[in-house]
Amino acid sequence: MTHVIHNLNYHELEKMARLDASIGADRVRFYLVRLDKNIASLKLNSGHIKTIETALERISPFLKEKGIELQDNIYFQLKNYNT
């Protein structure tokens, strides 16, 4: 399951993880939105990034407990996201 994270859903990562577990996903990937002129309104800010980082601290053990692999690309993206 892949989730594209933007400023309209950044606060729903835990809900997404629970949904993924309920449908039996074997792997989850959170992907930060790539912006161009057409979707610039979806840009994340530094507060959103902090919220995502905090949610991941809770989600990671939950997914592991459910046998779901969390793709680690999200940590690289968070570290290098240019707000």
C-alpha cells in the first residue's frame, strides 16, 4: 500500500496504518507529495513534518506487530524535505 502524504492528510498516518492492517497489506510506503505548479497548494510545512515524524514513532511498532513492513524511504524524505 502506498500513501501520498500532503497537507490535507498528514495528520491521518495512524488511521492509514490501521486501514492497511485491516485489509492485510504486507508492506506500507508513505511518500511525501512531489510538488509542481499544479499542486503547490498541497505543500507540507515544518509543523506538518514534525507531526509526521511523531506519528511514525507510534506507527512503526504497530506495523511491525502486525507483520507489515514499513518502507524506510519516508525517513530519507523527511530528512531532505525542503519546506
